[in-house]
Amino acid sequence: MNKVQHKLNQLSATAICGNDISSSVLYVSALAIAFAGQYAWVTLLIVSVVLFLFRKIYGEVVGALPLNGGAYNALLNTTSKSTASFAATLTILSYMATAVISANEAIHYLHHLIPAMPIIPMTLVLLGIFALLTIGGISESAKVAIGIFIFHLGSLTILSGFILYFLFQNGFGTLFDNWQMPLSGGSIYTAIFLGFAASMLGVSGFESSANFVEEQEKGVFPKTLRNMWAIVSVINPLMAVFALALFTIPVLQSDEYQNTLLIEMGKQVGGEGLAIMVALDAFLVLSGAVLTSFVGVTGLIERMTLDRIMPPFFLKKNKRGSSFRIIIMFFLLSASVLLITEGNVKLLAGVYTISFLSVMALFGIGNILLKIRRNKLPRPERASWFAVLIAISAVIIALIGNIIMPPKEGLPSNLSVFLYYFIPSILFIIVMLNRTVLLKVLLKVIDAIFNPVQRYFKRLDRRILRNINKINSQEFVFFTKGDDIATLNKVMLYIKKNEHTRKLKIVIVKNDQVKVPEKLKEEIEFLDKEYPEIKIEFLVEEGNFSPELINSFSEKWNIPINFMFIGSPGDKFPYKIEELGGVRLII
């Protein structure tokens, strides 16, 4: 029996995802200055406004559907499995790139303190340490994340204090000189456009909290969004202003300062001792971003596996309740990517940028679909249409900016590197979604080629057929409130398109308030004839529809709850969707 996991409180949940998003201060200010010059702080403030809009977007979607999976969960409950799987693939790629880049950059900062340390072997060690930590359980991981998070915020506070003291002693002449400098990229509009596109990387990690929402205490999720927004809205623009006040723009745009800007700022205002503290802080918080990747991807792949997109092999848990097979697989994948790129993780910039921004855009689209298709579903807050459209437009602008952004000399474009990793990943998902069709095709090919030795392959035929029948033998349930035939037909179309099954129970729970419509049985018999490939069983059960009744049906019929469907409940529905144990919405 698996150990019961403790839910994460506000500090723990914020620390896990906050380490990822707050680590952006180590690179995003320099990146914004490289494109926007003296207007970098403006682009970072624009990013803060966009992130503020996404707080409501994420709050509405996850408030209505508080299940792990982020954009995947939002699209799964509003569109089809194939569309949701597209978002999931992008999210996994984003986490993979985040883990490799953060681990490698963390070791580079530690290398500043220990120059003799080998980069790639120690990056592998760091990835392995956080894989083991995550296998130990999310509560144990949260303790480490909290320590890193508090130290990071404390370090930034100390650095800011030194900078302010230095500036009041030496004046703000450099800042005013930088403000008068001509823009290297031409017009102010081009500078702000490219600067904004680059600055959007500063909110990477904002989506992470939605991928492990089930591990958080009630009411914690919206607080994590608020806390992450507040942190990046203050520290990222502030550090850009400090950098412009300490160094000239040509110096800030050099490669040396691009990679270690905060260390150089610390050295300028506080000497080598402060630079060492900043380097140690950078190592720790980037390590915390690695932890965020492991936690987030585990929650996402668990959900995908429960929905039969990924092989059931990944559902095995250890005594601490962690899905260790997912964690080991993700570690091996990240390690292989690091070795393939030979430590040149800048090659992963395209994967990281395009995947992350695409996931944010898809989450916004999921919010729109939730408003249209699940409008009656109760939710604690709602984002306005204007806010949603503005936020999606801003992300798309940033996505376009990163696609057309000229690559660094000697490196391929962001889009080409992204496609290099995305295409094989999405092909694997397509195979998993259509595995019964592919098995049938394989069966026909085998029969055609090996007909002369058919007897030898009969056993192989039977094995493949058993596999197909095993997949299709999973029975599904739809709880109807007495829907008309048009609505029930939509249910059949969804199941036929998205699920591998030959059996469906249509159940109505009868009581004093719910009566069985006179024509319901005849209409279901008609649908049974119209869909001969799916055997429909109509059942009338006595009782009140509740989580307890769903659990009893699940045990009685041996059908997992996530294979049970309902229509969208209205405002008067007495239960929240998360209280139903994973029942899915399909109409």
C-alpha cells in the first residue's frame, strides 16, 4: 500500500514553481538589454502586465478543472485527446529543455567558484541528485525547494541593498548616459518588439503550478500565481534598471556580461565576497528549477498515463507514492540530450522558447473553449474576454518574435532546433493514440507477406488479436440526466473518436427529483443499432448522484472512475468537479 502524500501549503508550492520563474533574473535582464537597450525595463514591465492577465486565465481554468496536467487537462476536457496530447508534448519538451539548461547553467555558476570542476559530468550528477530527491517524495522535495527559495530572495535583497548604497555614493550618471545612447537595432518599436519577445522567457515556470495542483492544499493554487507574478514584476525590471545604472550598454551586451550579469554587478558594488554569494545563489536557484521540472513533468505524465496516452508501465509507484519510472525516464532523456548537445545547451534555446510560449498560448485557448463549451461549470473566478484575447495575442507576438529572431553566429534557428525535437516526440504520441489501428495494419501486413507459412504465424495473430481485444475490452460509463438523442449521439461520436472500447454503459440515477424519460430506452436502443461496433447497455439505478455512488459503481463494475463521463454540471450541481474523483466532462 502506497504512503499517503501530504498536501503542499502556500510556501511549499510557491517555492517549487517559484525557483523556476525567479531564476529568470539571472539571464532575462541581460537578454532584454541585448535587444531593447535602455528600454529593457519597459519590456519587462510589459511582460509583467501580460503575466497579470494570465493569473486570471490560469485561475479560471484550474479552478473549474483542478486536476494535474495544465494545458493538457484544460484541452482534454474541452476538445479531443489528440489536441490535448499536442499541448502535453510541448509541455514535456519545455520541461526537458528547462531541466538541461538550468542544470548546465547552475554548474557553470558553480564553476565560477571551483574552476577545476568538469562541466558535463557534474551536470549529470546534478540531474541525478534531483531525480533521486523527487523519487523520495514531493514533501521531501518541497523542503529543499523552500530552503533554496528563501536563500534566493535573501540574496537578491542583499545585492539590491549594496547596489542602492553604491549608486547613492557614486551617482546615477551611467543610467542617464545610457538613456541618451542611440539604439543599435534601429527604431524604438523594433527594439521593444524584440526585447519583449526575449523578455517573455522571464515567466518560464509560471505554468508549472498547474501541473501539480492535485498535490496542493485547497486554495493554494491561485496564491502561487499571485506570488510568482509579484516576484518577477519586481525583481526583473529592477535588476534591468540596476544594470543600466552600473554599466554602459555596450558592456552589458558583451558575451561575458550576458552569461554572468548578476555576478559582475555584485563584484562591482561589493567586491569578490558579494560575487561569490551571487554565484552560490545562482547555482542553488537554477538547481531549484531542475527540481520544478521533475515535479511538473511527473504530474503531467501521470495524468496522460491514466488517460491511456502513455503506457501503463509508468503508473508504478514506490512506497513514498512517487512515480519513480517517470522520473527515471525523464532523467535518462535529459541526460541523453545533454550528451548529444555536448554541453552546448544554447542549441536547446529554440525548444525551450517555442515550447513554453506555445503552451501558454494553448492554455489561453483552453480558457476560451472552457467559456464556450463548459460555461455552466462552476469556477471561483473568471477572466474577461478582453483579458484573454489580449494575453493570447501578446504570447503569439512573443512567439513570432522568437521564431524570426536572428540566431547567434554558428547556431541554427530556434524553429529548426524546435522541430528537430518536436517531430519525433509528437510521432510517438500519434502512435500511442492510434495503436489499435496500427496493430490491425500490422496484422494485415503479416498475413499478406507470410501467407505461405501461415500456420507458423497463427499464434502471433492470436496474440495481436488478444492485445487489441484487451485494449477494446475496457468498458466506459456515461451518466445521463435524461438527455435527448442528439446529446447522446454526441457522446457516442466522442467515444468512437477518442476512446478504444466496444462497451458502454449509459446510466441514469433515478430518485424523487430525477425521472426516467419515457422514450429514453427506445432512443438508446436506436443508438445501439446505429453504432454496432459499440455495445450499449442501458441501466436505471436508484439513489442520489454523489461521489460515494460513483465509487460504489466503480467497485461494482470494476471500471476506473476516469473512464466515467458526465455532461457539464450547472451552477446548482452540489459537488465540485474535483470531488467526483476524476470523472471526465465530454459534452
